[in-house]
Amino acid sequence: MADSNKPKKGKKEELKSKQSTGSDLESEELAEEIEVLQKELDEYKRLEDEYIERIKRLQADYENYRKRTLKEHLAHIKIANKDLVEKLLPVIDNFERALEAGQKSQGSDDDFYKGVLMIYNNLMEVLKKEGVEVISPKGQEFDPQICEAAVTEAIEDVEEGMILEVLRKGYRLKDHLIRPAVVKVCKK
């Protein structure tokens, strides 16, 4: 009966005590749930960052692929253009020989000669628009990068190494040499 000396709690106090114990438990449960949710959120953020990095890498890979294929495509076009121009060079040479022969035999007043000259000029204009440049270095200093010396001749009034005559024109397509000019060079 020692308990009889203790004051008895009222129902309100007992209810408050139970409520505070219940709210403490509820707070702990909520804190644990928040912690679990925070961990899940962190995991999802990590996954999101990982996916974003993957996407960035894929975009960079795609951009590199696109640039590489474009570069390869342009290289194929250049090679195709170069091959076409190389195939046309003998035709151009024959055109020039025909024009030279026609001028000597018929003269430049002949209508046929004028027609062939007009066709030749049209062809050369088309090639020029495509980046083909004629190398005809008569009177210039010999450059082994764009010329081949086929003949040498000693002439007193001309400096050594100067090109005296172009025996066959050379051609360049943009920055690429297609055919070097064949020249006669002054050599003393």
C-alpha cells in the first residue's frame, strides 16, 4: 500500500502522458521515414546525375560522329572531283591542240574555230568555278613544287632558273596539285 501514498494521476494527465509518448514515437517514426526518403532521394539524384552524364557523352559522341562523317563525305567529294579533273585533262590538252591547229590553218576569223573556242572557254570557266586553277608559269622562277623541268636551255639575257616556255600546262584543284606544269628552264 505504499502506492496509496502516491498521488494518483488524473485521467487528463495520463492521457497527456500517453499522447506525448505517442507523439515521441510518431516523431521518431517520421524522422526514420524522412531519413529513408532522404536516402532514396539521394540515390535518385545520383542516378539522375549518372543518366545526365550518359546523355552528355552520347551527345558528344554523336556530334563527333556527325563531324567525322561530314569530313569523310567532303573528302570523298574532293577525291571524286580530283579524279574527274584528272580524266578531263587529256581532253583539255586535245582541245588546246585543236585550237592551236585551227588558228594556224583557218585563222581566228573562222566560225568553226570560234565555236570550238567558245566551248573550250565554257569548259574552263566551269572548272574554274569548281576550284580548278591552271598553272602556266612562263616568265616566272622555276618552282619544283608545281613544275617539272623537261628541257633546259642557256640564254644570255635571262636569269638562271627562269621558265622560258610551258610545254604542258599544270593544274591544281584548290590546294591539291593534280598535274605539275612541264616547262623549259633557263640553265647556264
